[in-house]
Amino acid sequence: MNDAVHLRDPVDGSAVTFVGDIAEVACLHCELAARYWITIKEVYRMVRVAVFGPMAVDDEFNPDKELEKLGRQAEQDHELLKLPLPLDEAMAIWERSRDLLRLLAPFNPKVEAFLEEREAEMARLRERTEQ
């Protein structure tokens, strides 16, 4: 395995492997596990729920598959936006896009600023269409 970090859980002693170039993330998980005396697996589950919402509490939840699904939805939405759509459908697409970007916002401050700008723009658009 390339780029992997192997740790022992400080609480239950189990072997834990973080795959990828994420040594800092692995160390943070280990530090939180030791500080709050919860397993690394429990820390990971809490992070998943914080990022993906309540659906991620299930052990069967796969973040990679969820991201793939969201990516496919975004591609479909992109194609739909090339067509003339009723306003309610276009708004639904915008809301899905916004929700996806909110998942990314904690990892990139530029995304948060972009979202704020777009939400203000969408509020103005709604006002104009309601008049």
C-alpha cells in the first residue's frame, strides 16, 4: 500500500490504517481518541457525520460512494441546466449544488465566500421573479 499511516488505537489497541497522504489527519484522530478516551473508529464516525450528516452514522456508509453519487448528480444537473427549465427545477438544481458545496466549505474558505455571494444573488433573483 502506498501512502498509508498505520497506528494503534490508544483506547482499544486495535490496528488502524489511514490510506493516502493524510498523516496529519491520522495524528489528529489519534490525539482526539486519547484526549476523549474514545476509539479512533468512533472519532472517524463523528467526522463522517459532521461532514455528511446523519446518514453517515451507519457503519456501512461509504464516503467514497456517496461522493461518487453526488458527483454523478452534479453532472446530470449540469446537463439539465443546458436546457430551458421551469424556475422551480432550476432552483432545485441550485439548492442541490449549494448543499454539495457546503460539504466542501469547511475544507476551503473560498467556497464559503463563493456560497455567500451566490446566495445573495439567488435572493435577488427570487425577489425579481416574485414581482
